[in-house]
Amino acid sequence: MKYSPISQITVSLDFGGNLLIQIGRLASAEKGRIYFEYSPTLVRGLKISPLRLPPKPGLMTFDPMLFGGLPGVFYDSLPDGWGRLLLDRLARSKGIAPNQLTALDRLAHVGRSGMGALVYEPDLSGDKPSDALDMDDLALKTEQVLRGSAEDVLEELVALGGSSAGARPKAMISINPTGSRIIYGETDKTFKGYAPWLVKFPNTQDDRDAGAIEYVYSLMAREAGVFMSETCLFPAKNGPGYFTTRRFDRKESEGGMTRLHIHTAGGLLHSDFRTQSLDYEDLLALTEIMTRDMREVEKMYRHAVFNVMSHNRDDHAKNFSFVMDFKGKWNLSPAYDITFSSGPGGQQSTTVLGEGKNPSSENLRTLGKKAKLDDKTIAEIIERTRQALAGWKTLARGHGVSKTNIKLIGDAVDRLNRH
């Protein structure tokens, strides 16, 4: 197949219904540089990336060594991990070397089917599955791809989850009210009443109970007061089940399904999530800047406390996001990707006032004070989190987590919370 690179992309915000707002154009240039220019007709004064891409006339260009030369807000749309693997495999199956694909090529393959409200033209995302889906069948197909086979299902899997981020295989699905029928994830008028969800499958390094562990963590996080979307452990033929979560970039309204603009902390700050570059003090300050609401700052603090006390150390810059509606109002997104994990060198990916290896309750209390939270609120959040985590063993046994992992995780969490 002859490869012809994309030279120009039109970027728009699609909030659903008839609310499509053209944002601007991306164009490739020499030496790997990419230029962006806002549309002169941009209305509402929407700031899609207020810190690094404020609306202004003229051409803008960015460091070609970071984010493939893209502004962080558009880099957020690109898949990594599983999604990138799928697209690379699909390219190879068509005789195209993955290193030939530019950032603009990859955005074109996201097209109109990505997370959030940003959409890209031309749209090369391909045909979408039209038949009902089976979770166990999808899990088998993802396992085959991870083991290097099943080229015939690559296009289907790209359509289902190729624009999602993270290392674990994912699929964007919609589920009917009774949970008896699952379809491709972009709900339209034909399937009114279906709700948009995201399902995760184990990767080759995961145990079969990875979904159950993440589900139990979501229950404990919610008990600790962490702001989260609805979650579910969907039954599986093999293993305790598949972790599923309701998508927070889609919202039901009277006119149908509304899309919301999503921007990660890493994209906002142009911080590479692969490096240990953020501190929770930065995230709390960013939350205040973006939302101008201390209630949202408190939400971020609860999230930080739970991550630290629960040994969720994969808390990098792409695992925190902000949500913007069609009026340009920003809020903190629900928490996501919360599970037992180890970060770089066993440390928190996001440090607590510089401490990554053994952040203590005292570090967390000082962090709260720096965020201008009062002592009573800080104490309540830490104690409520401690009580929520005390339910680990009972919840884990009730949802099929293995005895080995119950002990491993329980011991690690206990060590963290002895002081």
C-alpha cells in the first residue's frame, strides 16, 4: 500500500447535537515541525488550553522533541500504550512502517471517534462495528493481539478502543439499561437509552484478577469521598470479571448525547507523563487556576491522599484531567486509573512535596495546608481514607481477588498507613 502522509488537519470541537465549532488548523512543516493557527471565526472565546495555547492570531509552533511537535491539548487525543500498539500493527498489516506515521497521521486515525470533544478532519478512523459485542470475545481478541496474532481483527479493535490511553487494552462501548446488550461506544439516535462505558481487559503482565482489584479500589475510593464515575465488574467466563467505568466525556441531555472537552494535567502543563516531573502541590495549584473553586481543590486533595495511602503509584501527569463544557467552564474530572500499582523505582510518579519513596501522613497534612485547606478538613480526609482502605480484605474476597494479591496489597497498604 502506498503511504501518503497527512499534511493538514482541521480541528473542531463537537459538543454534540448541532454544536460544532471549528477551532483551527494543524499543518506539517520541515524538520518535523508542526504549525497551528486558530480559526479567525472562533466564537465564544473558548480557551481549549488556556496555559499553553491561548487564543491568538497567527501561526504557532512547538518543540518537535516534545509530543511529536503537537501542542499538549492535541497530543492528549493521541492513543498511547494499547491504542498505539493497535495502530502500529494495523499500519504494518498494510505495508506501512509505523515510524512513517506522523503525529498528523495519527490524529487523522482518531478522527471523530476520540475521547473528549475534539474531532479531526480528515477522519481516517474507519468503519465502526455495527453488531452486538461480546465481552469475552473481545477479551480473547485483545489477548491474541498482545501475543502477536489476529491481524484480521485489528480494524475492529482500533475502532473500539484505538484512541484510548494507557497500557491495558480498552474498548469504548455502550450498554443498554438492563446490561443485556453491548454495542460500539458512540451512542447515536438509533440506540437511544444506551449509556457510554469503557471496559478494560488484562494485558500480558496482569493477573486475571486485575479487573477485580481495580473495581475494589473504585469502591474504596468512593467510600473515601473521591469523586468518581460509576464503575462495574462485568461478568467474565474466565476470571472474576472485567472492570468497566462510565465515560465522563459523554453526558446525556434532552437533545441526545453531549460531548465534553477533556484536557490532562500533562497536556495542560506540557509535562511529559513518562518522567517524574510533577508534585501534588503543582496539581493542587493547577486545579485552583483552572477552576477557581476551592471545592475542586478539595476534590484533588482527596484524590492525592487516596493515591498515596492506597499505594497507587502510577499517578503520572496523564492520570489527572479537567473537563470543559460548551460554555468554557472548567471542572476537575472524576478520578480514574486508580488501582494498586508501582511507579518509577517503586516511587509515586507524582511526589508529595518532593517525597516520592515514602510519603507520610505528615507530608499529606502539610500538602493540605499549602493548598489552603483547614486542619479539620485535612484530618477528616486522611481518617476517612484510612477507614475506607481498612475494608480491602473483605471487599477483595467478595469480588474474587486471589489470596496472594489480597495479602500482597493488604501488607503494602498497611505498611504505608502505620504512621
